[in-house]
Amino acid sequence: MVSISTPTQRPRLRRIWPGHSLRLLICERWALTAMTQIVIEPSTMARDGFACGQIFEDIYATTDFAKGRPPLIFDWPAYKTLEDAYRTRLFVARHEGRVVGFVLYLVSQHLHHADNLFAHCDMLGVHPDTRGSGIGRRLVEYALTFLRRQGVTHVIHMHRSMYEQTTPLFAKLGFEPVEIAYMKAL
């Protein structure tokens, strides 16, 4: 694990991966304020899935995000199956050990572009108490670096039209709009 708390500090290397031995992972630290530290690191659904689900449920309940959408019911066994097949990548932001943000990607070969490994953002969420502090941007930046190192060639972030807060984030990170999705309840 590489831990960086200031730009001048030399990183320390440690090998840590919950449930998996000898996987080298990178953990980035930065100061949110002079008094607090946020740690961004890879994680697993077994370790942090519940906390991430709670954050997403808070977003669903406290914003217009759910407007016109079916009720939120997570299929945790399906996520576990995907994780066991190394088809998910979960990254979390922690403050004092508590998950305050996360991004979850589903990774697979694209059916139309078989030579490319795609990562599709399934969920991105930041706890209401820490929104606006740059945690979402840092999570995505960290994930992009990590995914690139694992051979991912393209990353897709879907955007909910009523959730305009994410538009500037993705544009600043170099994402370009490529599709418009439509949905109809039957």
C-alpha cells in the first residue's frame, strides 16, 4: 500500500488486500483540511458493500435521483458473484475509518469491441456530510489510474439527467458525452 500524505513525503510500500494475499495495492491520502485525512483505497463488497449501499440509499431518498425510477433493491448475491469473478472494482473514501464515498465499476470485455476491456460505473456516491469537498472527483481520478494499470481501455460513466451536479465533474476529468439513454416504465 502506498500512503501519501504530503507531496514531499516518500511513499511507504506495504502489501495489503482483505481476503487476498500478496496483491499490491495503492492507497492515496490527501488532506481534506489541515485537521482531517481522507483515505482512498480499493475495497471489496464483503468489507464495505453495506456502507456503500447505505450512502446510495441516502442519495436515493434525499434527492430527485429516484424520480421516475423503480424502487432501490440491491441484488447483493449478484454483486458477490461478479466480485468473485473479478468483474467488479470497488474504491472507497474513508474518514476516520468510516466510508464517506465510493465508486463501483463493473469490468468486462465489450460485446461490440471485443479487443477492449471496459469499466462501467455502476454506482458513485458521496455521503451528504462530505459532498462538495472533492471526494467524488478524487475517487474517480484514483479509480481511473488503478483501472488503467489493470488493462481497462475505456471507462463509461452514465449520467442521470436530473442529477446535474455530476456534469461538470466528468467534463473536467476528460469524459465526453457519447450516448443518450431513454427509459420507460411498462
